[in-house]
Amino acid sequence: MSKSINDSAYWREFEKNELTHSAAHYLMAIDSLREDLGYARVTDVAEKLEVSRGAASMFITQLKKRGWVKEDPNRFLLLSEKGEAVVNLVEHNFRIVSRFFTDFLKVEKDIAFADACKIEHLLSLETGKRLLGLMHFLEANGKLRVQMDTFLESGKSQCEDIEGCPICEGVCLAETVAAAPRASRSRATKS
């Protein structure tokens, strides 16, 4: 790797991400309420997200300032075009990632959905497209898909030649996962 995982360029990029996990879920709540009820009010959003009305009001004010949310003449909440685009991207990312985790990596559904929810708003359009392309490629190449499924079912996670492994680059990542704290290890072994 040319850059360290702790390189400030990477973690600072995360900090610059204007779409937070909470913002994504507020936008999706508004979209969902409008679809289900035909309208969305701050009170409805607060109830759906299980937060106080005051907290929802403050957060929605920030979303309005960003141009993601607006109000109609009756003060019902609407998504702007930009807000709708964000919701579409996040929902598509969730579907792609959760399907990849469950259908291709054979991760337990609850874990796959929780992990997909954690990264749905961070995944770039480019990475989402590439991941979807990989899924289509694997589906179209049955023999390769069978080999992948067989490999995953075998539980094999270590390299036969750590020094020659192009993924681990001399430090076995499987051993690192095995040495992770209990909560992380239980997730890793279920996949």
C-alpha cells in the first residue's frame, strides 16, 4: 500500500462528508412518510426516528439550510431535488451492499443489514457501480460463482503463502481478524 490506513488524507475525507448517517435517515424518514401518509411533519419524523420533536426540528432546520429539505405552503416537509438524489443514492447503496453481503459473502442477514446501514451513506457512486458490476459479473459466470461459494463455505481465510499474498502484503489479515476483540471476531467468523 502506498498510503497508510492512518494517513490523514483518508480520515479527513470521512470528516468532510457532508452527508452524515443521521442526515441520511432523516431524509429517508421524510421520503417514507410522504410515500406512506402523503405528507411529513416534524412531529411525524420525530416519532418515526424515535427522537424528541425539538431534536427533529433542529436537525431538519440544518437539512433545510443545506438545500435538501423544504416546506410546502401548509408547512409539510418536502425533499428538494438534491434531497431526493441523496435518498436515491443511499437507498441504492443499501440495496447493493446488503445484497452483496448476504447473497455473495453469505453474511447473516441481520449483520449484513446492520453493516450496510453503517456504510450506505459513505459509499461513493463510483464504488457502488463497481460493486454492482462485480455482482453482475459473478452472476453471469456460474462456474466462478460456484468456486467463490465453495471457497466461502470452506471457512478458509488464511493465505497459504503470506509473503507472496498480494492482498496481505506480508501481514496476514486473517490472523489480524482472529486477534480482534470479541465483538468484531464474532462478526467476522459468522461471515
